[in-house]
Amino acid sequence: MEIKKLSIIIPVFNEQSTIRKILARIQAVKLIHNIEKEIVIVNDYATDQTEEEIFRYQKENPNLAIKYFRHEVNQGKGAALHTGIQHATGECLIIQDADLEYNPQEYNLLLQPMIEGFADVVYGSRFQGGQPHRVLFFWHTVGNKLLTFLSNLLTNLNLTDMETCYKLFKTTIIKKLTLKEKRFGFEPEVTSKVANVPGIKIYEVGISYYGRTYQEGKKINWKDGLNALYCIFKYGLFAKEE
């Protein structure tokens, strides 16, 4: 597949301390085959200085292609992703959290199987490969693996990390999906729905993971886990109807 442009979708909410750092890391990445970068930032009504930091970075880096959108009320990460996907113009798009848990230098790892024509969707797995991983939260790991197992059970996939942030899609494919979940249910919903696309080719590659503690700004909690569990069964059993 010829890829001229990669759209990088960044949902943000109260990330004033990290947004400039992640933008700098994205800017520093040189994509294989001279693929261009399009950054699509969606501010989900941040109440700190996130917006000001984004505008400052844009002013200081006028040659970086950044599209900026702002929700007038907080709607959730999934809703921010819906907005970003709608405005993406690259042949493929990847999801990038605004924190520093994932390394943009690894975009090329995900792009390779798509460029070679093997993949329509590529997930970056935190649980395979030999990349570095911060040691944190035993029960989070158990929860992630349980959610992935249940998702696999209903989608007949063999993913190792359904909940990963790094998901690379052919833009034409994800834009055809009717996505409804506005918060952290996005992950199981999109996984279930891409699994139901006829002839879809889904790949996984190992990535690194630099997790945050709650003191450092981590936002996901046990309630989000319960909602993800609900969405796994909702879309796993009724994806075609949804």
C-alpha cells in the first residue's frame, strides 16, 4: 500500500504538562518512505492550560501540520477520537495519547506491515516483543489481559492487547464504521467492529510502554474497566446489529 500521509489523532484533556513534549517527540520522528505527518488534536474541553500550550507550540513550529479542534463540553476520549477520525485526511491514521506512555518513534514498527500490503489494521501490543516496559499495577495488567481474552472470545481474534492506545487503521476502513462509544468503551467497540469487516487483515507488533501512576496523571480507573467489559459483550454479541 502506498502511504503518503499518516494522520496522528491526539485526544487531549488537562495535559498541560505533557502536550508540548509529545508534540516535540512526534515532530522528531522521521517516518519511513518519507511519509508526511498530519497531527489532529481534539481538545475535549480541558480546564487547565492545555489549549494555551498547544497554541504556543503551533506558533513556535509553523511548519508542523497541526489541525486543532475543541469540544465545547467534555464528552470523553471516544468522542474526541470520533472528531479526529472525521477530520483525518491521511491514507492511514494512528491514535496517540497526549501523555508520554507511548513512544512515537515506534510508528514505523506499526506502519511496516501495512506498507508491505499485509495489514489493514495494526495494533501495538505492550505484552509482546522485547521492548522496555515500566513495571506498574499488577491488577491493571490482570484486568487488561482479562478484557483482551473476553474480547478475543467474542471476536475470534488472538490479540494480546486489545486495550492498547496504539492502533493504526487504513483511514477508509475506520471511517466506514459507525462508532458510538464516547468514553473508554471505544477500544472494545472498534475492535469488535473491525473484526466484523469482511476480509479484514489485522496484525500486531510489540511496542514499549512507559506507564504513568495516578499521581503522574493517569486517568483510567476500575469504572472504565467495567464499562469496557460491558462494551465487549454489547458489541461482541450484537456488533452486526449495532
